[in-house]
Amino acid sequence: MPATSNSTSPAGSTGQAGAVAASAALVAEQTGGISNSALVRALGLGLIALLVIGVPVALLVFGADCELASSQPYFLVGLGAALFAAVFSVWLNGRITAKRTAAAGGDAALTARLEGMRLQGLMAAAFGAKLLVLVIGVFALRAFPLRVGEVASDVKFVDLTSFAVSFAGASLVMQLITATSIASSLRRRAEAG
């Protein structure tokens, strides 16, 4: 077998994912992670996207006089919970990328694999955080209803569904926008460095 490995080339077994991980490893090594301003910018863009999408949806769904109009507080709590989960995920992203890649003895392939595993762990942790917020939110809303004078048995399925669907949609929008913003920030740093 030849002594060379295809794991660091884009045409190798890891493909472009290996090249992206190697680039991210180089950026993390050179810069010590993502800057706080890039993380705040990612959250700001996500919040703007959430407002641009969430406000018209809320007006469309809750503007009509229907049974769903009474679930509006649950919709708003779902958006707030998604924002909280996004803040936690972005903070976690900043903490994980701030730690430099373990010394790999100059082996670029090993460094890229370590960085790839770290980023996969980050995505799993962000998913876990979102799932935890969703489960805690549903149980909290069952125990502590939002409407005045309402008891736990008065919380309807449509209320919890309104919370869960708004959380899932807003969480997806925030994840897409923040991940894209952080990736472009990392790319700009790699190109500048």
C-alpha cells in the first residue's frame, strides 16, 4: 500500500467534509475559535429572520377569529423558547470552538478528523439542548398554564401543539440562519488567514 493517504484531499474518502473540517481546524488553530462578535451577529441575523417570518405567521394564524386565537400566548412562548435554545446553542458553539484542537503532531488528517468529531458533537449537543427545552416547555406549560384563572386540566392539546410547532419552526429557522452565519464567518477568517 502507498504511504500517502487520500483522507486530506477533497477527492479522497472524506470528500469535501474532510476539506471543510481541515479548514475549520486551521481556523481554530490560528484564531482560537469564533469571535464573540461573529456569534452575536449570528444571533442577531437569526432574530431578524425569526421576526420577519414569525410576525406575519402570527398575524395570519391568530388574526382570524377562530379557536387558535386563544393559543396565541403558547405560540409566543414557543418562539421565546426557540430563541433561548438558539442562544444556548450558539454559546455552546463558541465554547467548543474556543478550545484548540488537541496536538496531533502536525498530522493534518488527524487534526481534521478531531475537528470534524468536535463539530458533530456540537450539532448533537445543540439538538439535545433543543429537545430538552421542548420537553421542559411542554411539562411546564401543563403544570403552569398561561391564561389567567386557568388550571392544568384546562390546557388544551391545541395549546401545546401551538407551542411545539412554533418552537420547532422557529428553532429550525434560527439553526439555519445562525449556522450559515457562523460558517461564513469561519470561511472569511480562513480566507483572511
